[in-house]
Amino acid sequence: MTRPERPEWTLLREAAERLRAAGTDSPLMEAGLLLAYAAGVRRLDVLAGTLEPPDADVRARFRAVVARRAERVPLAYLLGRQEFYGRALEVTPATLVPRPETELLVEFGMSTVGDGAGALAIDVGTGGGCIAVSVAAGAPGARVLAVDLSLEALRVATRNAERLGVGSRVACVRGDLLAPVASGSAAVVLSNPPYVATDDLAGLQPEVRDHEPRLALDGGPDGLSIHRRLARDARRALRPDGWLAVEVGAGQAAAVAALLRGEGYTHVAAQRDLAGIERMVRGRRGRA
């Protein structure tokens, strides 16, 4: 006789079919994560078959989050967290969902401040603080200033810093780019600024276009409006021989490198992400 299918596998199969029809990338994996979330257990418990048969409340919660995911609400917003640089960080609709390519900025920031006691790193447009808290966690001697215009995003960044035990070294401040920063104070300025050209926003994936904050996406007519301001303003904020490092979109590295050189930065270079795209551009402030 054929044994009846376990209740949770029936739920998973039905959910995966719905998510597949909605066009999500990994429907079965996402269904498993959402079921674990709804049941308050680890995904491993779902995969291992050790989950207790879902009761009516779990089923209702599960079907509700699956319905929202089928509407292309980002998975990270539904789960309330996203893995970044080996740590689970809180995310909300007030913040971008952190992506692996942004880890290049973290690695550069940590290597720049090194073991320098009290060295200041600045994360401009911090959002949920993924760069700021990761640099602080990986460089125990550093101080980090996390700046954003969004108070809601700064609240998320503050919670992430406190939960990871770096709240005493990460200051979250509301401001426009580098306006709150004292002149000549920073060893490194890091930023994942908006870099999508305004006319290209409509072609983004629904998760990004319809749900992530537009303020963190729209980079103006050519996607480089904020990069231009940063290239100018960071010269004031950086100490002599300090560094500016920014994330860029595919195909933007050459233009951003030219911006930095035009502002007098030296040692300008681009670094590729794991997909082979020139994703980070950095430059060193020349001495006045």
C-alpha cells in the first residue's frame, strides 16, 4: 500500500506550485522557508520531516505568507531577515534587501580601517545598516557612522547594531549624504547609493520595482546623480589619503572611475563581483 503523504509535504507541494505559477525563482525552497517561518521552526526541521503536523493556525499563517509571496513581495520582507556577510540581519520595507555583491564594500572597509583604534568608517545611505554593522563586527577597533535620510531605515540599522553587539561603535544619524560628517574625519567612506536610471525602474523585477524603497533605487536620469555628489563631498569628509568606495550598476564602473579621477582621487580602480561585473569603484583622496 502507498503511504499517505505527510501533511506538511502536501502543503509544500501546493505552495510551490502556486509560487512557480507566480514566477518566483526557487518556489520549493521558498515554500520550505515560509513553512518554517509560519511554524516557528528551522527550515531543517521541515526538510528532515521532524515538523509536527501543522495545526489550523500554522496552515493559516503559511497560506497568508505564500499568498503575499505570490504577489512578489520579497521573501526577506516576509521572513523579516536576510543573510548578509554570514549574519542574519533584520530587513523591512523601509530598507533595501542586502545583496551579496555589496559585501565587496564591507571587505574593503574592514581592510582600510584594519586594527586602527578609533578609525572612522562612514556608511552613506545605510538603510538597514548591513555595511555599517558588518564593518564594525569585523573591525573591532573601528567606529562607524551610519547615515540615511529615512528615520525608519535608521531604526532598523540601530536594532541590527544592537543585536550584533556593536551598538556602542555604530552611530546612526539622519542626514543628507555626508552633511552630518565633520571635515577630515573619515578613514573611509562607503556607499551603496541609488544607481538605477529613472527610466529603467519600470523594467526591474517586481520584488524590487514594487516593494523596495524608491529612494534607495532611483539614481536620476543616468543613475549617477548620487555618485557625483559623493565624489565631490567625500573629499571634505575624508582625512588625507582616506578612501571612497561605492557600489555601481553593470556598465557604470568606467563613468564612476572618471568621476573620481575628475575630483582628484588617485589609485582609482574597479573590483568585480562573483558574477564578473565591475561592481565597486574606489579611489584615494589626494593630499591637498
